[in-house]
Amino acid sequence: MSEQASTEASAKTVNDVRDELRDLGERRQRGDVTEKRFRRKLMDLSVELARAEARAELPADEPIAAEHHIVHSHFKLTESLLKEPEQATVSLFATAHRLIRVRGTLALAAGILSKESVKTVVDSLDYGRVTNIESKLEWRWGEVGTGLVIVLLALLLRGILAVTGPVLVLLGIAGMLHGLLLPTRWVEVASDEEAEPRFVVHGVWRKSARRVLAILRNGVRKTG
């Protein structure tokens, strides 16, 4: 048996990873694991769960060639700020024939991590169904506007903010430049049978994203 086949055979199943998540939550409640280590292990297990979900969708003889992971955390305006925010993850796995997307939502209710805390949705897109791969760009107008407001306030209150005013002006200008010079970039993948939502690759500057996109484009060329 090859090294790769051996690795696939010994890979954890979805239930294995969910059991580890439950155990991690129990150890956190008992105080057996520090918060820093809990967060790091939680991230690792989130990736392992996505990987296990992707493997479950693939034939045994179709290995994963590249993978890319993005994490988003956000508060809901209708919930208490003291409540831990939901963490949304998107993992993309490229093989020679298809792209697998695993979207996960991690909800820590009252700080408790259970086996069912991580909810996942798995989508598959065969390269033969891809109709277009389009690069997108969006300037961060929110950052530009915030920076402009900071600059204007610092100038209007320069009599009061004699010391901090110049610092605020520089901070505001830096925010405006960041929003203008470093726009958000992503790649959207359209297909003849549209997934909802559409397959999107964020963090395109990262090596893992470039690798996934290279395999995707190569697969599309071969099937086209």
C-alpha cells in the first residue's frame, strides 16, 4: 500500500472528529484545557471535520490534491455582546475531477461545545459543469468613509485635541489608504447548475487558494 493510500485509510471519519469536539468541550468545562489551547485545537478540529466531510463525498480512489480554508467570526445584532460569536468556516477541496465545498457554522451556546455544535453543509462541483471563473474586486469604501470621518473630527476638534489630533489625522489617512490600495479580491465560479450560494474563493493571495484555483482551471480546460 502506498503512503498516500495508507494515509487515506487511517484518516479520521466525521464521527471520529465530532467525538473529539465533544471531548474538547467537556475538557474545557472542567478547566482541563486553557482558553488559548482550546481555541487552537478547535480550529484544528474544524479543519479536520471539513476534511472528513469532503472525503466522505469522494470515491476511495480520488484523492484530495489541494485545500483552502477561510474563517469568519461575527456577532449577531440581536444577541448579547457577551455571548460568544458564531464562527463560520468555508473549506474548499480540489481533486482532479471536482471541487468540494464544506461550509461550517460553529455555535458555542453558553460556552458549551457539544458534538453537534458544528453544523456543516457539503456541496460538490464537477469541473465539466463550470461555465465561468471570474475574478472580482471591491474597494473597501467602509474603511475609506471611517477614515474620512476620523480625519474630519480631528480637524474640527483640533483646539481640544491638540496632542492626539495629529495622531488621529494620520490614523484616518492610513485607514483611507488601506481601503483604497488594498481592495477585497475574490474569485466566483459559475456553473450550468448553480449552487446556492455560488462557489466563491476568498483569500486569493494565499498559496493554498492559488493552488486550488490552478487545479480548478486546469480541470476546466481538460473537460472543456
